[in-house]
Amino acid sequence: MIIILKPGTEQREVEPIYRLLSAQGIIVQEIQGSHTRMLGMAGDTSHISEDSLMCFPCIERIMRVQEPYKLAGRKFHPADSVLEIAGRRIGGGNFAVIAGPCSVENERQILEIAAGVKGFGADFLRGGAFKPRTSPYAFSGLGLDGLELLKRARAETGLPIVTEIMSSEHLAVFAQDVDVIQIGARNVQNFTLLRQVGELKKPVLLKRGLSSTIDELLMACEHVMAGGATDVILCERGIRTFETSTRNTLDLSAVPVLHQKTHLPVVIDPSHATGYWQLVHSMSLAAAAAGADGLIIEVHNNPEKALCDGAQSITPAQFGVLMDKVRRIHAIAAE
């Protein structure tokens, strides 16, 4: 539901509307158009009587919004969101690159990789402290020890850290220590965790589920934003199809489609999407050409001996070659 205010409405006239709706559990967000000032409402508005609202003299008219994602959608927020995270910007023409290993393995490994990707222009450091694995016998991360090593890498390089949360028991430590909390593909329908992470009001990177439609991804995002988060980055990381030549099928069309539907930045994960390091280069360039707002790339200093996903990891030197081309392609696509 959107309330269109009359021209010249003053803030003191709007305050009673905020109080009335907030008391009923409705999230109210102001929308400033080029010529029109509006109030967007998110939540269960089915019990809100339009007649009860029209008694406020400052209201010109009321519109019902059909899309189920209110906070993530463009109806409430027509302009592109530009997120500012630890001095880095993403969205609205700002291209950001997140790079690092699938898993934090030891101190030397993460510090060496962090220094390498920083030197070649990465904006954020990624690394898994907790790793969801299909096999219960596979390396599943160092846990909180891995997070401590990520913090040490951040202290040495200045790169903000992005890492995945797996359980609500770690909410407090992630709120304190992590710059961008990643919610992985396997938890995109863990609605309790989505809302709990949203309540931390920290930046979130939300990955598309293995079989999620674009609208399902946006509804997962709505759970996060309904919890209170405003800075959410959406990630296309490949979806499961009948094709077996790659690990997943990278849906590059998701970039322009999401940009039509949402104001939030969209990044591509070519590593998980393809599963092969040889394909990361071309798919990264394609993502930049398609208008993505950034990339999340797996980089390892010794992929052959990586404890997790070495086959899809590139070396810091390969990352450097790629970054030079990606920045140029993005500049051309942004013209």
C-alpha cells in the first residue's frame, strides 16, 4: 500500500500517520519522487481501512501494491540503492569485487591471499569460517577460529570481511565481528534465520537458492529487510538445471531482470556457478557486460591443495589479470 501525499505537506502532518501505522505493526518508508512525496507501507495491510486513512487531510490518495516484496521492490524505492560499507560503495554505478578463498584454512593462507587480492584491487575479502558441505566427512571450516583469522587479515589489509552464517547461535559474534553477513544458497529458505540476521541491521549478502526463482529470491530478501536490514546485496550464483557440463547454470539474465524489479545491488558468483576455474574469467567479463554491480570470486594461493572448492578457484595472479579487464568492461557497460 502506498499513500500519496498532497503537495506542500509538512512533516508535522505526517507524524500522526506514522504513529497510527507503527502501532499496528506496519513498516512505513518515505518515498521522495521527482514531483510526488509518498509513504510506502510494508507488512500485513489487509486490516488497514483506506477510509480511516483518508480522514487525514494531507493524504491525496491511496494505492495498493500488487508485488509481495515491498521493501525490496522499486515501487517503494524507485532509485538504485548505493550501499556504503566500511568506506566501500556498491550499486548505482559503483562496481565492487569480493574475493578470497572458499574456506579459511590457516593463518598463512588467508593472510597471503588477502594481501594478494588487495593488491589487485579487491574491495572486500571473502572467506568461509563455517562451510556447509554435502558430505558430513568433508572439511567444514575452522569455525570461530577461522573468523579470528579473517579479523587478523582485515586488520593487516583493511579489507572488510564477508563470511557466511550457518546458525543462529553465532548471531551475536557475527554482529560484532563481520562487515557483511552472507546467507548461502542452502539457507535462503530458512526464514527464521533470514529475519534474525535482518534484525542485526548489518549489511547482508543474500545468495539465490539452487532452485529458487527470482521472485523467491526477492521474497527471501523481503524477510531480511522486514527484520530491519536495509543494506542487502543480491547474489546470482547459478541454479540447478539438467545441464551437467558445469556445476550449476549461471543465469546472467537475472541481472537485468533483478534490476527491473529491485533497487538493490546485484553481484555474480562465477566460481560457484560454473565450478571450473577456467570459466571464471569469461563469466566475470560477461557479468560486468550484463550490468552486474560486482563479483564474488574464489581466489586461492594453491588451488590444487585447497581443502574446499579448489577446482573453481583462481590464483591471485590470475585474479589480477581478470580485474584489469573487468574494470574496463564495466566502464564500457556503464556508458
